[in-house]
Amino acid sequence: MRVAMWSGPRNISTALLRSWESRDDCCVSDEPLYAHYLHVTGLDHPLRAEVLDAGETDAARVVDALLGPPPEPCAIWYQKHMAHHLLPDTPRDWVPRLRNALLLREPRAMIASLARALGRPPRLEETGLPQQVELFECLVRGGTRPPVLLSEDVLAAPEPMLRALCAALGVPFATTMLRWRAGPRASDGVWGAHWYASVNASTGFVAPTSRRDPRLSAELEAVADAARPLFERLAAERLRAR
């Protein structure tokens, strides 16, 4: 079984990757389309040269690999994808062959964090929300309604939300998904050396002690305003804990 989680940036996507990798029956892949994304866009991301050297830049070859044998013997192959890595010319016809889910974060907090990481205001398409809406609506038209997870819900109630996610995907819940050992993984992308310090120090999901509405510049407010209806379209479909 191939599970594809389509996330926006500055989310809990890597913590969720850790969660799934902690299962005895699961192997994982970390952002397999990242090198393709950097190659096509020419964007200057941290460790760009290392990502391009380590990854496959041809999207068709990436897709062939994702539909082929898993990286190691396993019953579940969990694939962590960034939705914004789906560029306009990136193939999509393979996506319905996976069990798909979407991971969201409240857009103001996500955009503030993304702007700090990029050192500039992000464009709307860099939030991944347009691509997530596109994926959701395409899958629904094809007869499948992918589960939608809100990061804040997972952090507030990890076990109930992971149980709900597993039920929606048709896999048994495993209590090992709630805890993992600290430190990096061999399965991490090379970019983990720059981005994964917080998750490498973690051993489980931890809810924030407070939630403050971030202060945004006028330029970031414009991006957040454009992102809001896309987020609300998907958040209306989000999983609820049972």
C-alpha cells in the first residue's frame, strides 16, 4: 500500500513522517520531487546543490520509482510530498493510484514561518494550497475523497487524530506512531541537515503552549488573504477525532 501525504511547507510533515516510520510495517520516502522542483524553478534553497546532486530531477523517473518497488520490504510505503512541488507541468495522472491524504496548517502561521525560512515573502503557489485544492477536487471527481488533516488538530490530540487518519486510509492504527527516537534518519533527505533540527530533537507530537496570531507585513497579509479561501475550502473537509 502506497500512502501519499500532500503537505504544505512549515507544517508537521516531518513529525508525521517520523510517526509513520516508527511502525514496524512501514517504510518511508522524504520529498521525492524536491530535486525536480528546484531543477525546474531554479530557486535558491538551502543546500540546493546537495539536493540536486542527491535527487532525481526528471519527474517521470521519480514517478516510475514511486510506483515501483519500495525502498525496503514493507507492507505500507509512506511518501511525504510537498504539494508545491507539483509544478504546472509535473505529471498528475499517477496520483490516483496512491492512497492520498492532505495536511494543512492555519495559513497566517504557516506564511509567517515560511517567510522567515525563505528570507522573503512567499508566493501563493509556494504555500501548496492551490495544489492541495487541485488534488482534492481531482480525486473527488475520480470518486475518492482523501482525508484532510489539520496540523493543529494532530498536535492537540495525536492519538485520536492518528486513529481517524488510519481508519480513513484503511490501515490499522499502531501505538508506536505516537513516539519515536530522537535524531536523524537514513531516510531523511539531505536537506534535513538544515531544516530538521527541531524534529530531530523531538520524540513525539507536542502541542504549542500558546497560539499567538502572527504579525504580518502588508505584503504577507495579501498572501494570507489569498490563501484563506483555499484553506477554508479544505478545512471544511477535515477529519474529526472519533
